[in-house]
Amino acid sequence: MVMSDNPGAGHITSTGNGSVLLAGGETPTGSTSNTVGGWAPTVDAVLAAVPAVGAMPTMKIPLLYGFDAVHGNNGTTGTVVFPHNAGMASSRNAAFVQMVGQIEAQEITAAGINWMFGPFAGTTWDYRWGRVYESFSEDPTWAGEMLTALIQGLQGTGGLGSSTHLLGCSTHAAADGQGGPPSGKGGVVDRGNSVLTDAQMEQYGLAPYVPALAAGLGCIMVSDGSWNGNYMTTYSHLITDLLKGTYGFKGFVITDYNSACGAADTVSATNAGVDMFMAPGCEQGTIQSLATATGITDARIDDAASRILNAKCQAGNSFMTTQTYTPNQTLISAAGSAAHRKVGEQAVAQSLVLLQNNNKVLPILKTAKVFVGGSGSNDIGTQCGGWTISWQGNTGNVTTGTTIQQGIAATLTGGGGSVATSMADADVEVIVLAEMFNAHIPAVKVTYAEFEGDTDSIDTLNPADISLLTMARMSGKPVVAILVTGRPVLINSPKHTATLTDADAWIAAWLPGTEGEGVADVLFGDYPPTGKLSHSFPPDDASANIMCGLAPGGYAQKNCISEGGYKPLWALGAGCTAYTCP
């Protein structure tokens, strides 16, 4: 019931731990390199180290080895990093998202991993949040559709264990996207308090899980936030009454990272329905609390253990000591292959949303001279975002891939055009704008995750990129603006009041991942855009909480009803059909 934090094989043999956590940015203990081929033998050795069960020398309890696979196998270098969920959902193509899930499962299990913390299930109300990009949509039906498709790709269309041995664990039940200030982690909204009736919780917080449970979701991570002042990790009404009762969830529930540390919280969480603890900061204390607690019934412990064992069995993990674990060289060779990268390229193209195409500047002729600039134009780390190799992500060449500029250059070279060295020499200006902002927790952020990406304002575009866009407009040439962002951002603001008119065409590229050729496919007409916004773009900071008009007095003390309601710059579902915009 308590996970072990990145142990070696010897630790598992001596303790018999049944589950392992590999936190974001960690490499398995003893691994020779941060690649699929480097991880696989190390992870396999840990899986093989599980001891036999007591007097049954041929039986063992198989180990779950989990890590944060947020957009593919984003822990090792050389794999395909797919667009984050906000982008994938903008494809509105569930069948394709399912296929992406199959590729992701292959690249994850190639490293020996059999358990992943994801996909994310929350819908988003407040775009100041640092994990908006993990959310499929602000709309629960849309989010549920994409969540279910991805789970079916990861686990199999016939349910858990039907195609792979990978166990998905959706995060974070529930309503973590509806939480409002103050943040429980020192940010703005992350791990905040969700003020919702039961009916609203079911409509917005739990609705995405309904089709996912039917698809065979085997694990759910409970939120580290609060619901009407009740800490969800220790709230039985959420975990036992609703998830396991009303919705009939048969899998197991785990805590978030270091939630419920301390004896009292451990007992309360267990009695509330938590089945497993992710407690790297208090592992031994949690084990001791569970072993000595007098306030937990044997029936509750038996239920937790049974749920975990059932999920391990359903996922296809062997309970026999004769099971051997050796790296699957076929899967290792396929990870990051040209075939997989082609699917990644298609994912990027489908995730892009064309929002404006004045003067029909798109598609661009392949014979043109194109200036490409902006902080998001030639940086793999920036276009991948958070949860890429490390928890927060980073700029620079963090892994293998093709930048947006490289993809554009390759297309132009093949078509007889070229990348212009100056705006004056160009036929078309393409500016790729990325985020760079002062986060609420003091730090300048380009890539980010969770509370460290919380911001007081969604005016987060890099000021240098905005200035470059203004220069492009002044050149008198056609201008294409591409947004590489982890959230909807302000286009016009008090600091830059005419940015929207500085470009003829606007494209939301979200965080596209490693395959930048997909952007070029849309720019040059090889893939006429089909994407639709999975999240709306607020027009100002006052509307950063997009659902502020629902509650009688306005959610989070905002009274948008009297202000005429929420009027986005670009609405949910917006997007041009091919190159024709309404």
C-alpha cells in the first residue's frame, strides 16, 4: 500500500515493496543512460527482484513500476514527445488520439514501465493555473471523450490488460481544474479549494471519468486540493461515496505526491478510501502508521489490497516466480523510430488551430522566402514544455526532435524556397511566440509544471516576441503568428494593445512536442488545418477564470454576470475549416 521511491533491485528483494515511484526528472537507480535502452534492463531487474510469497515458492506479487508519462514517454531522451493534452484534444479526433495512445504505450513499456500516472482528467476553469496544458478541455464532455480514447489506446479497447500490460492512473479526482485561490502549494490556484455543490462536482469534476471507467481505467489519483473546505485525500464522500459507490469504480485509489504524510492523515485517508500512498518523503512513517493504527479495520485493509491485486492481475502481470524480465529489443528499436515520429508529426498537424487568416496569407508557397523568428521557433525544450525529461521541463536541446524552424526549412528546401536571413529579404514573416513570465512563485518561467507555473496574469507572452511581431508588421509583408503556449494567453493587453492586428494569420500550436514538421505541414498546405480550440482564449485578465458567472455571486468572488458574461476573444471550438475562416 506504500510506494517505494526509485529503489534498486536489492531494496525490493529485502522489503517486498509492491510498487515503485519514479518521480519526474528521475532516472532509474543504476541505469546506464537516460534512454529507453538504458532504462529497460534496470527496470526489468527491479521487476524481477520481487521475492516469493511466504511458503509458496512459485508465487509472487508482481510489482508496479510507475512514472509520470504525461505526453508519451517523456522521461527518456530519444522518444517521441507528443503534443500535450490541450493540443491533442484540439484535433477532436478520438480515433487518432487512440492510435497515439498505442504508440505511447509501446514507447513507455519499451523502458520496462508498466504503470503511468496519467492521463489527466480535469477540466479547467482558471487559466492562471500552471497545468492547463495537461487538461484536455474546459468542456467535460470533450475532455471525457479524449480521456477515454487515450486510455483505450494505452490499455486496449477491450479494457485493462486487453492489449498491453500498461496500467493507466488518471489524475486527479476530482475538480482539480475547478479549484480557486488560495493555492495549497503557494501558487495562485494549484491545489486550491473547489466551491461546488454535489451536482456541480458530478457535472464538471467527475463527468470525464464516467466513460473512462467504462473503458477499464484501473487506477485514479485523488486530488491534493479541497472541495468545499474538505481535503479530498481524506474525504470519504468523494472517494468512497461517489467514486467507489455511485460510479462503481473497482480499481484502486492512490494519493498525490507526499499527500497524507503524518499518522493522522494516513489513517484518515485510508478510512476515506485511499488504497495506496505515494509518500517518498514519509515512506517509512506511512508504513509504520498503517502497521500500528488501531483505527483502521481489517476489512478496509483487505479491500485496499484486493483492489491493488485485482488491477495487477487484470493488467496481465504474472504472479509466477518463473516469469522472467528481459528488455524487449523490438519495442526498444521502435521507440523514436521514423514511423513513430511520423505519427507524432500528424499529431502536431491535427492539433494546430488556425484562428485567423486575413488576406489569405496561408498556405504559404513553398517557393517563398520565409523569415522565421521568435523564442519558440527553434527550441525543442520550449515546444515540448513541462514534464519533458524533467518535471518543469527546460529550454534547449533537451531531447531529439525537429524544431518548428527546422521543419519549415526542410519544406522550403524541398520546394525551391528558402529561409530568409532578414525581414527585408522575406516574402512572408513567421513569428513563433512563446511564454516567458514572472511566475507567482518568484521565477522567470518559459517551461513549467503545476504550481510553479501558476501566474497572477495570463499576459505571459515573451515581450521580445511581441516586439518582434510588431517589427514584422512594420515590414509590410504578410505576417503569420504562431502561439507555442501551455495555456490560453492574452493577445492584446494594457501592455500591448494592438498585437492582434500585428499578424494576418494566427495559429494556436499549444505545446506541440518533438515533431515540428507538423507545423510546416499546416503552413505550406500539406495538411489543411482541422483543429478546434479545446480551451477558449479570454480577452483580459478579469476573465482568466472563465466560469466566473456560474455561481449566484460569481465563482471566486467574480460577478461576470453583471458584466455581460464571459466573452472570449476566441471561443471554445473556434477554428478555421482548412484555410477559410468565418
